Amino acid sequence: MEEMTSVPSEAVDVRVDKWSTPLLNDENRLKVATFATNMRGSVTLANVEGKVQTSWEESLRLAQHADRIGFDAVIPVMRWRGFGGQWNLSDRTFDPFTWATAVLASTKRVMSFATVQVPVIHPMMAAKMIVTADHVSGGRMGVNLTAGWFPEEFAMFGLKQRAHADRYAYADEWTTLLKMLWTRDDRFDFKGEYLQAIDAFSDPHPLQDPYPLVMNAGTSGPGRDFAGKHSDLIFASLQNMEIAQRQIAEIKQDALQKHGREVRVFGRVHIVCRPTEKEAQQYFRWVHRDNADVAAIETLLAGLNGNSASMDSIPEEHWQTIERVAAGRGALTLVGTPEQVVDGLLELSNAGLDGVAISWVNYDEGLQQMEDDILPLMVQAGLRSA
């Protein structure tokens, strides 16, 4: 018998053009994604019936519903501890890397993300995990990079928060190394101010060419510069409809003029939809004022603002801030009938917005409203394809 000799075979990966993926292609004028379904309470800081509880059964149900009705992405958050208060809603959170991989293995079209606080994980590890999910999904994995902002979370890792400008200098170095691992075929040494990697390489490379979709929500000067340099998709912190067009235009112009890059701009919206505007407004107030977790909102604002101003006695003019934080943690709110919600989405699209990450108080209810009422109206308005 002729002796057989085994010959190692080279795996051939079929690459996917990143710009053909759901969040970057031209299939729908306004992209839609769910936001923060891997965290108890999601981004509603109020204790009411129907909020996200964070079980895997729930996560899978919501992701598959979004996938079935044509959503473009499900975006998780990275959170290590909650904000206290009466209910401490954000304490229970699934890891976004493994959560997204499991979601992608159980869906057909929708994209998902690893949301990464860059100070707490080395890019070598992140590169490998994200690539694994990209292969599992056939090229549907992205990365949402954050510099981090919550000092109590960093303390859990034995870390201290850097000065604001240094956070983005570190993130720039981190992301540069990440992209090198995704794109270089040779072994290399990386010696930066913050990070080192000796004889580094990562195989396989991502399926998305040249690398997975990168997202960021930097809004400060250094944050916006980082986002313009590295991100394909930038989240704008939209304050109101009146200035949205200017905000969106400035972000796109900065990326193009400073870095020669065209970027997509997304915003977060919190939807409260009812058959009548009066019902929607009453429900919004009942959830986000009457049942708001004011103590948790105080902790959240203190972490963001670097102070600990007390809210023991709340002037009436501050209730609007409380409602805004309770409703999607600063997302732009769309409150009203299905027609009014779509009018708001159309106004945002006309202002130059490319997509929205949506939160609701009750995600099962919200996705059903999208399927039954809002998405058909978005098709009629030219925001979504049939």
C-alpha cells in the first residue's frame, strides 16, 4: 500500500466588504438598532413593570425579534457595576463579547458589537475575541470603543481614571494596535507610551475587510478627534431637534477635513409610543418622573460631571434633567403616536442622521410596536426599504 503523507491545508477565509454590512450599506436610509438589552433596566432609570431583567432567554427573544423584523443591529453595553439608588438596576449585566457572539450565532442578518472600555482589556485579547465572533457570524461583528468614565468601575480593576486628554491618547494607541493585529500578516513589535506587544500577531484575520466596523461616541474635542480618526460610525449626543443638523454636520466635516474619512453618524432615541399623544405623555411622565430612581441619577450625573451635587431638594427646573436621564440616560426622546414618532425620525434623517439606537421602557412592547405600526410608516416615509 502506498504510504499516505498528510499535508497541512491553508484555511481560506471568504472576506466580506465592511461597507456591505447592514449598518454601512445603502439598503435603508435610516438604520435602526436596539440598545442595551444586556443590562437590567436597560437605560431606563426607573422601576416599572416590563423593564429588561437580563436573562439569556429574554436577550435571545429580543434579538431574534429584532432580526426577524429587519433591524440592522443589537448593541450591548459594557457595565461592571450599577449606580446604586433604590433599585440598582444596572448591577446585573451580561458581558458584551460573549453575549454578542451568542446572539450572532442565533440570528441571520442583524449585526452586534463588543462594547469595550479600553483601559480594562488588552487589544491582543480583544482582537482575538472580536475576530472569533466575526467568523461565527459570517462578518456581522463590530466593536464599540469607549474610554470609560465611571471611577468606581476602574477601582474594581485596581485602576485610576486618567485625565481626559490622556484617556483618548491611550485609546488611540490601543486602537492602532488593534487594527495592526487585524490587518498585518507578519509578526511585529509594538512599543507605545502605554502599551507594548512583542512578536505580536493574530490569526485568523476578521472576515470583514479590512477589519470590523468600529463605533465610538466621543463628544469632547479629544473624543471627537479620536472618533474621526478611527471610527466608521460615530454616535452624536443629540440635545434637541433644533441643533441636531448642526451637530451632525460638524461631526462629518471634522472627520473628513482632519482625517480624510467619511463617517456615518447615529443618535440614541428613547421611544414612548401610544395610540394618542395624551396617553404617551402621561405614560412618559409616570415612568420617568413619578417612578424615576433619583438617587441613581444623582450617582450617574456625579460620575459624568466629576462632582457629587445633592438632589435631596429638587427644584422644579431640574426635573427636566431628571426625566432626560431617566429616559434613556440622555437619549433624544420621541413621545407620541406612531405617526408622531415617525415624523421625529424623518426630521432626524433630514438633518443628516444615518441611524438610531433605540431604547424603550418595555422592549417586547416596543419591538411589537415597531413591527405593527412604526416600521410600515417608516417604509411609507422612505426611511426603510419594503
